Amino acid sequence: MRFIGWVFCGLIATGLHLGSPPTAQAQEVAETSTKGDAARELLAKWDDPAGPGLAVAIVADGETVFQKGYGAADLEHSIPISNQTAFHAASLSKQFTAFAISILVDQGKLSLEDDVREILPELSALPEKISVAQLLDHTSGLREVGTLLLMAGWLEDDIVTQQQQYSMIARQRGLNFLPAEQIEYSNTGYALLAKIVEKVSDQAFDAHLEQTIFTPLGMDNTVVQTKRSSLVPNVANSYNVSRRGITKSILNREIVGSTGVITTIADLMKWSANFKLMTVGNERVFALMEQRGVTSDGEVSLLSRGQESRMYGGFETWSHGGRIAGFRSFLLRVPEANFTVALLSNRGDFDAAGTAFALADIYLADNPDFEKAAEPEWSEATQRELDSYAGQYELFPGAVFDISSAEGKLQFSPYGTGQQLTLAQSGKGEFVLNTASQLSIRFDNEPGEQAQELKYVIGLNGELTAHKTAITPVDPETLNLEEFSGMFFSEELQTRYELRVVDGTLTAFHLRLPPIALSAFTLDTFTGPGSGLQEVVFQRDSEGQVTSALVSAALAEGIVFEKLR
């Protein structure tokens, strides 16, 4: 699996109370019990009116046992977060998109095996059939649209509309891999699912969700925001929090399907209760929501249909979350234990997934079927073990990590940057990269064997696999950088870069971006770390002249740039 939703994680949780949804009281609920005290203690560090925070709701045995806001929704006007504060749900929105598709499939208006090129003729240039199910299951192979925009020169604070995003997707002529060959988290796929909902239902996506889901469930404070200028009552601002202080994190995306839903914790509880009550949908629809996609070699996509399936504490859980700008979200459902937790936050440093599962530990602790994971025993890695981890690992094209060991310590270095970080060990084969971002790397090789891959772990949000590789460096003295100079244009991105040699460095210039220094990677291959030009592979004709380049970055591979003559 190349990418588990961490930007994304979405989930639903449901109580088994059959009479009515959990009460969505406007007032705070914080039971006076040992569990309530433990939850308050866990969340106390965000109880600061001078900082952004979160809203949390917990349902146990069909009753809302904890519902509370922490911190400020708007720091400039000192507006506190309450149970009615609305937040951008980010990739948690995917769950609503998958549900809307499942209803249309159940109604016979759509088939999971339909070719998306036939539903959306604008995509006819795609080289392979991609089914609706493959969009739902993150097995389509479609390039990540956010990376494509980055390559095309879009900036983080640019406004991006649904039409602009769709136009970018429709211009693509290639894939990262053949459909069903791999699992790779895809915002692109869910953007297309929103377009399919519109085409099949003959309604705007926001209107369709309001009519078919939000209104029937009484989710009166939930909307799909298609225009950033639209007014949304009680909506929180989003913030970045770092050692340098707190700053606004402006959200300029007007995109739906993969994101776009604004909601409250009270409305999320109505939504999660529907997975048992079936006020909207039926058994066939919910069976579709639980289906897991399978790759051609039998790997199961655990994050299908907008909800990740995982075993936790001996229970089957369903979850998904998201992150966009400074917003974070997570919704966790544990049906067997009759437990649900919803978290919405407006601070970019909030670990929503980790907090949700920590709350589950508190409230499920006395459940006789709950198997609390024992703290794994581990000891400091020996020099021999550290040596077995050493090597080069490629996470994405051009994104290579150098792992080495010295004096009993593991060293981590992004290839070509000259930067090196000494990592502290946090578990068996596991080492911390960034505590604040819950980032670590883990090696699972057997004793005495050399590691062939590492796991790039994003807390409880998921992990990526980086496979061992061997970079054959190029001697800079043998390079004629001038032969790579020129103007390169991509039809798929409708953008161009001029490559020039500046002070002995091949440098890419774009009208909207700062210059990007490209360093030699391997033969005819350069890398621009941290940019949309993560890997640039130059192509030559039969006479050895550079004619084009294949550009790749995270989740978007092999975009053709022709050299203009």
C-alpha cells in the first residue's frame, strides 16, 4: 500500500441505540465519572481561550456522555469553541461522497463497474478503464491533483475552484500505475466521484448532499462549501501553531468530493447514528460502504469507501479523518462496543487520530472484550541492528532517504540535501523523525537480515513504504549542464519551465515560483527537493540530444515536458 489516508482519514461511528439518534444537546456534557475525569485530563492542555482548540463528542451505549469545546474559534474576536462551532471536515468529507455514490448504485442509476470515461467523456484521453469502484477504493492510479497544481505553478494560498481542478484532471494522459495494480490514496478519485454524482443525479453536488443526506438526518449545521465567500454560521477560523507562535492558516480551496464539508460535532453524531438507524440508506447501501477493494495481486484496500477498517483492542473499528489548512478532523466508530467519538479542530498541530484512539482506550477499558495493547518490550538497537538498517530508501520518485549509523546512533538524511539528523529510538526498530508531527520511521526486518524497506509512519493516521534502492551518483565534473538548458512545456499541465545554468547549478525558472535548484541524482536525472520537480528524468533522441523530460513528485508520476525548439 503506497499511501494510507493521513490527510484524510475518515470515519464513522455508531451507537446501537435503536430508538433515536444520540441527543445533540447544545449544552456541554461531561459526565462526572472516572472516565469523564480521565477524558478531561487528556483534553485539558487545549483548554486555553488564548489559543485555537477543538470540539469533541463521545457516545457510549447510545447516549452522549461527553460533549465539550476547548479553546477559541476566533482568536481576534475571542470567540470560544462550543458544541455548535462548525469546522471544515477536510477529507472526512469523502465518507459523504462515498455514501452518495452508494445510494445511486443501490437505486440502479450507476454501477460500480462503470467506466468513468463513459460517464465523464471529458476523461476519454485516459489510457485505461477506471471503474467507479476503483475511485472509491483508491486503486485507480490517477495522479494526485494537488501535486499536479504544484507542478503547474500554483501556490499554497491560491484560490482553487472545482472547475479548475477538474480541468487539470481532464488534461491528464497518463497514470501512476495500472488500475487495481496498487493502493494509493487519491483526492483526485474523490473529486471525480463528486462530478459523477452531479452527472448521474442532475444536481449540483452540494444540493444533492443537502437533499439526500443532511436534511433527512436533521444535520442543520452541515453544508458543502463551494465558494469560500459564502457565509457559514458559527464557523471557526483555522490556525497554524508552532514554536514561533500562532498564525492564521487561510483556506482558499473551493473544491468538493475529496473535501468541502463543514459540520459540527453534534451533526457528526447524527450522521454516525445513521449507520445503525438507517434513516437514510438501507442494508444494501451500508453493505456497499463496508466493501473493501482488492488489488490484482490480492492486497485489500483497508481505506475504501471513505472509512478505514482496522482492528483495535480486539474490535473492528471504522474511521476516517482529514486535514486541510489548520483544520483537523476524526470520526471513530466501534459498533461492537457501541462507542463513537468525533473530533473537530482548528489547530494544525492537533493529533486528531491519536486523541480519538486515546479516548477509546479510556471509555473501552472496562469492556470485557477490550484488549488493551501491552506496551511492547524493546531494547536499544545494537550496532549490528543499526547497520542492518543502513541504505538508501525511495519514498516517492526522487524522494530518497540516506540511512546510516555511527557510534550507536541512527542517522537520517534526505538525499542530496546535505542535512543529517540523529534519530532517537522510540520502539523496536522505530525511530522518531518529528515529535510534533507524529512522524517516525520503522524497520521490520528479521534479526540478521538486511532491511529492504522502511515504513514512514504518520502516527495513527497510516504509513508509507519506502523501498530500498541504490543511487549511482553522477560525478558533477563529467556533466555538461548546458545540454539540459532550454524551455520545457507540458501539455497536460499547461505550464512551462525555463532551465538555465546559474553559478554552476541547473536551475528551473517558472513565472510564479522562486527559482528551483536542480541537483544531479543519477544519469540524466535531477532532483529539486521540496518542489513540484522532485524528480526530472531527461529523455534523449537517437543522436543523444535532450528532447523532453519526465517529471514526478509525490503521487504524480511521469508528466511529459517537451523541450521547445
